[in-house]
Amino acid sequence: LQELQPAPRAILLLNGGVQLAVAGSPVLAGLQELSRRGVNVLVCGTCLNYYGLADRLKVGTVSNMYDIMSAMQRADKVITL
């Protein structure tokens, strides 16, 4: 993702995907670099709480389903992994 031009407008982390944005994640540095480049990283707050990870978040903005769904609706393309 770091090499894509243009960079994605947003990365949305839901369910177990929130584990990618916390301390100890193997992709944390990459997400932080994307965030520095202006990519909006939205992390589901309910999911962070469910996994007990809210205090370990290192990149992104704690978000909610309304903001996440709004971002998906504005997108030209949505890629799901």
C-alpha cells in the first residue's frame, strides 16, 4: 500500500483488523507511514473495546460505524481483505 500512487484515501479497520493498528503489530510502521502521508486510518472503537485493545492503539482515529460506512459510501472502490 505504501507504494501505491495515488495513496488510498482511507484505510478502515474493523473486527480483527483493528489488531493491525496497535502496539506489536507487524504492519504498524507501514500504517504509520501511510497516516503521515495523509491516508485517513479509521479504527472501529467498538472492535478495539471488544478485543481489549483500546489502550494500545498507535495509529489512526478511533471511529464508529457511522463514519466508517460514510467513508465506504464516498469511495469509488472498496477493497475488502
